[in-house]
Amino acid sequence: MAMTTEQQVSILAVITTSDEAGKHFAEVYDHADLTELEADGLLTISRSVHATGIAYSQEYWSVQVTEDGIELVEANPEYCPEV
């Protein structure tokens, strides 16, 4: 099922590679939600690959909200979680 705008914004407004408690985004957010946000072009996940061609595990991945994701958040401030 597709995420609502409110669900998208609630994640995009606060997602970082590691939160203040040191938890990695892959631990905090549902994999299906991250996959959908990435497929929709709202965020990018950098999946590092070692020079040998072997992919690093998830704890080495990083996340960044795209311009489209930022625009979605800015257009829907009512859905931003209180910080």
C-alpha cells in the first residue's frame, strides 16, 4: 500500500543516517517505507561497496533527502513532527 503524504513527510522531515541516540536509519524505519521513498525519488540511500566489489553491510549505508523530498516537506509543514 502506498504511503500517504503525511507518512512520507513525517519520515523525510527527520531522517538522518544516525539519530541522536546513535541508531542507524535502517534500524529505525521500515524497509518497505524506505524502499518506497527511494523509488519515488524522495530520498537516496548510498550503499557502499568495497574496492573488492563486496557490498558493505547496512550500518555503513547513508541516507539523504533529495530536492523533491525537501520540497514535499516544505509544502506540507503541518505533517512535520514536533521536534
